Amino acid sequence: MPARHWFVTGASGGLGRHLVEEALRRGEHVTATVRRPDALPESPRLTVEQLDLTRPADVAAVVERTLRRRPVDVVVNNAGYAVVGAAEEMTPEQIRDQIEVLLLAPILITRAFLGPMRERGGGRILQISSMGGQIGSPTHSAYHAGKWGLEGYTESVGREVAEFGVHLTLAQLGGTRTGFASALRYTAETAPYRDSAVGRTRRYLESLDDNDLPGDPAKIAALLYETTLRPDPPLRLSLGSDTYEAVHNALTERLNVLESQRELAASVAF
């Protein structure tokens, strides 16, 4: 297979960096976006772009430069973080930033590459989601809004472009040793929530050590790379035993609730 060109966001560290290293190790070309320009080692097959995903004009400019260099075969929307706190405690700026990074930026990046991929007859887009795209837990309302939105957007777009050979895959990660836990941002805590489910979850997250998390980012990167070689990749990949259990329980609960509403649903039909 000829060397492909990857475009990876959030490549400064964690899973993004592992994906860049995996692709380079396999002989691929990579354009990686980072917040810190010195975050990645030099390679003749690596182009590093400094990018703040909350600036749509900058995103468009980087994508345009990337496509001018060479066509892109694999896009990975990896960048992300989470704000922890009650919905009441989150400032409009915190909410807006979460949605811009987790949802708007991946939408704009995906949209920018769809046309060129369709015209060339194929391409792969990996959306790094999480079990937070299928469940809802206290303290993560804005994060869930972004990830649930990304899941719906990706499922819809995937059905639009599959016949053109463009395949989208959602990678639903659980607890992974990517530095994500240590990079959590917290709201200013308020008294009403201090001893509630929000406060208890906050205490747990504050005590969390990245090294205690089960997910191995190097193994995930290698698995995701292999997924891009499959002729018919899955729409969703639940990666990690914690992810499987959480998503399985959430879907089972929804199905049970839906089944209990069967007669109610039928009662409003003509």
C-alpha cells in the first residue's frame, strides 16, 4: 500500500501522540496539530501545525495548507478535554469552549475533508469519542453535550458518504493513560453541590491518578491504525472493559425503559 497522509488533531501528547508515532512507524506521512510547537520530535514525514481549535478561521487555514501539500487519506479528530462541575457552576465561556473543541471543531474539520475524499473515491475519519458519548454522569454535562453531539453527527454523516468510499468510525474510550485526568479543569465549587453527587464525583476525580487507569494508549493507537486498513470498518468501537460495561448497562437500561413504554407509544398513534 502506498504511504498515506494522516491529519491528527491534539497530537501534543496522549493518544494523539501515540497515533502520530504509530503512523510514522508504519511509513505514513502525518500532519499533526498541536498547542505547543515543540511537542513532537522531528521527522521528514511529519508536518507540525500549531492550532487553537477554538478559532474556526485558524482551523480553516490549517486544513487548506494541509490539502495543498498533499491529499489526506485519514483524519483523526482527537483533541479534547473536560470541564468538571455542576451545570449551574459552569460559566458561559467554559460551556462554549467545551462545545467548540469537542463538537464544532470536529464538525468543521470533518466537513472540510469530505469533499476531497469523496472526489478521490475514499478516505477514513476517526472521531475520538468516549463512553461519555453514550452515558451521562454528574459533573460532565458540557462534555457529554459535545460527545453525544459528535456521535449523532458522525452517524448521520457516515450514512451520507459511505457509498463514496468514505468511512467514519467513533472510538469510544474509557479511562486511558493519556494525561486526560490530570488535565481536567474544574468549576468554582458552590456550597449546594459540595455534598451532593457532584461533590462526590469531584472528590473522586481530584484523587484520580492517570497511572491507575486501565486503557493503554499505545495499544489503542495500534488497534485504531489497523481499523483504517479494514475495507468496511465499524461505525463504533468500544475500547476498554470499563467502556464496554458502562455502554452495555446504559443501552440495556434504555431498552428496558423503552419496552415499558410500548403500550404508551402505541396509544398516541392514529
